[in-house]
Amino acid sequence: MDFLLITMKLVKYFPENNVISSNINEDQAFEFVSRLKLTNKKSIYEFARGIDNDGILNVIYKENRVFRTKNVWYEKRAISVLSKLHNYDFYHSYKLEWKGFDTEIDAISLDKKIAVEIKRKKLNNKNIDFLEEKAYSLGFEKLIIIAPKFNSVNKKDNTQLFQFRPSYLPILRYYNNEYIVWKTFWKNSAQRHFRFLLANGRWKPQRRRYTNTSKWQAANRLIKEINYYHHKYVNPIKIYYSLSRHIGPLNEFEGKGYPISRYIAAFDIDGEHLGNHIIGDVGYCENCRKDAINKKNAFLKYLNKNGFEFEVFNSGAKGYHIYLTRNKEILELGQEEMENIIKDNLDYVDSFLSKKTQEFDQHRIFKVPYTVDGSTGYIVSNEEKKIIFDDELVKL
Ligand SMILES: [Zn+2]
């Protein structure tokens, strides 16, 4: 199964609890609902629900959020190149209603005249027809379709097709030539779990422990694995580590690492704002960034007041990572200390507390310092440093 093709899920509920589910595209979903006798939806996750000609209940579920996040890097990078090309910004994932159903356009220009659809699969004539019908009946003047490949280039005059070719080489060059080893972070790395979010959306664990020896620095073992994945044509887009130390860090990929309740004292600050997010050349939403800056300032005020030392890192996107330190060394804290700092700052920092128990999540992962966020190019570091991608948009 090629997971990149999944956008929605169709579930048929047969008698006697027999259920059949299949993955479908949005064009198939719109075609399918026209043959159903529709009934009221039961949750926000449902696109449509109805009875077919055989009296069987059919429910179509919207795109899964976990799956979506996996492709966001591709969308963001394509929008960023397009924005550079046209010299204007776009709303990202613009929600609207079409034919009485919730739908989304991957990006639209701020003047709402241009619709942009970014698909991570080879598009055929039928796919293009569907996207054109959707965009033009919604009143857009122009449609830009971006995909890795096209089976057909049949299109209307106002439609532009672009082939997107993201490049990983600038990121690889950074790791091999410029990566900074933050010594205090790598001290106990042999006990931490590391994992990669790859360009194809899959997660992969580290293959061995990142131990410091006289011959090998732990950080070099990470760089070696990045090169390994690159040569297998599945480049890491984001790289994470566990805040907790583990007895068996390699087993933590299955959640069985046996965490020791001592955590790197790192806190995540994320920005949010109401309304549509705008993405331009910078690769993240500036309005979200403003919110993150306000939250960061409030949290730093708290830390200063309570006598903490800290390092401020940008998170690689719109937010911040705050590391508590003492004499320039990363601080490790126990369960209760972590929980108390979060509880004092719930308005500003991401809550890593379990909703049920209000305890700190022992399995919490965080982006590795000085690695690159492959969706924006920003290096997770204490300065605003960005890798310049040489992604190509080729007009067909
Ligand atoms: Zn925003």
C-alpha cells in the first residue's frame, strides 16, 4: 500500500458487525456521496455518512491528522518556493465548503484569486479535472497544481501545472560540514532514545546507541545515520530525542525503553492564532510566531524571577525550545520539578502532562538541538539560521 495516496477513509458497515474500510481520494469521495442517501454526521471527523442502494451504512472519514502532519513539510516547501517565484504569500490549508461538504484548498493567494493544490502523488487527467472543477466552481480565477509527476498535461488555460523537486543536498551538506556539537547535550546520549521522521512520512528508530568513545563522538554516530538514510533515498525531515533517559533506549521506539524519571529540562513554546495561517518565503506563519514570542517572553520572566539560567533555541518552525542550564550545563530535573514548572506556566508552555493523571509524560520527545527542520530549513539553535533549499518548481 502506498500511504501517500491515502487522503480519506471509506467505511462500510455491513450487518453482523462486518466492517470493510478502504482508502479513497477526495475526488472519489465526492463521486461516492452522490450515490448515497445522506444522514446527519456524528462527529467532526466525518466527511459524510449515508445509506447506499443496498441499505448499507457508509461513513467517509476526513483525512487523518497524523497522516496529514507527515506531508506538511512537502506542502510548506512547495508553497515557500511558489511564494518566492511570485513574490507573494499564501494562506495554508484554507478551509471552505463545497457542494455542502467541508473541504480544503492546500493554499490560496491572499487576494483569494489563486488556488493552489499540492498533491504528493502522480496526477492523471481525472485528478486534474476534479481539482479544476473544484477551484473554478468556487470562484477562483487561476489554479496552480503542484505534484511530483503528471500522467497528463491536459488542462484549462488558467491552470498551471508545476512539477516539484525538493532537494535534500543542502541539508546533508550542513550535517556533514557545519553541524555544531553542543557538548552538554551529548553527555548522556547513550541513554537517550533517538528517532527520525523520514521524508516518506515513516518513523525510524536509531539503529544503535549514540555512545561517546575515545574514537567516536556520539554526535558523529547521528550524522552517520543521517547519511545512511540519505543513501537509502529516505531523507530525515525531523530528528527527535527523548527528554528522559532510558534503560533500553533502542526499545523506546516501541514505548518499552523503561524511562528513568530524570528529564532534560526543556520546554516547548508554540504559537497559535485564530484564522488562516499565512506562509510565504520564510516557511512559517508570522502571526503564529508573534504569539510564540509573547509566550516566550512571559515564560522567561518567570524563569528569571525564580533564578533559573536558560538557553533559548528556536524550534525550527514558529516556536521556541527553552533549555534550563546551570553553569552552561543542561539541567536534568525529576518528575515533580518538571510538573511544577509546567503547571505554573500552562498559558505559555506546551503541557507535557497526561490529561488523565496530570503527570509528566515520560515518553516525551523533542527535536535534537542543531538539527534542521526539513519543512522550513531552520536550524534548531540559539540563532535564526536557515538552510537555503534549492528546491525546484518546474512549469509544465
Ligand atoms: Zn498562524
